[in-house]
Amino acid sequence: MSLPKHQLTYLRGLAHHLDPIIMVGQNGVTESLIKELNNALNHHELVKVKIAAGERDDRAVMIEQLCEQTTSEKVQSIGKTVTLFRRNLKAPKIELPKK
């Protein structure tokens, strides 16, 4: 589900004022964390996640796991915060620009 650049730019603008609502702790990516993230993505579509892992490589692996296990798209990653997007097909809340 690769989004075009103009849609990613639009989503980054929407995410600017969001606070992280999911925190990945030292236990890493767990089943309960994935369940909560799926619920948040279903409800909000655009979610910021804060990752507490210290090393950049560890965070990159966790971000990949989060995207794969939730079928979401990484919009942006800055430091320890990543923004994820997954469209809710039943009740979309965010209308992406066509061009």
C-alpha cells in the first residue's frame, strides 16, 4: 500500500499536531501492543507511536514489525516517534487528495 508523495506530505501535515497515543516500551513489539495499535488505527487512521528503544537500528526493526503486523504505512519517522497510517475501509475519516 505505497502512498504517493503528495499524499504522504498531506498526512505529515495532519500528523504535525498529533501526540503519540501508543508507547512501545522495553518489551518491544508484543501481541497486546499490536492489538492496541490496530484499535487505534481503526479508530483514527493516522497514529503517532513513541518507541523507547535506544538504538536507531532497533527502532528501525520495530517500525518494520509494526507496519507488517498492522498492515499500515509509515508516513514519517523522526527520532523515537513514527507516524503510521492505515485507511479504514468501512468508515474512512481522512480523505486523501487525488493530486
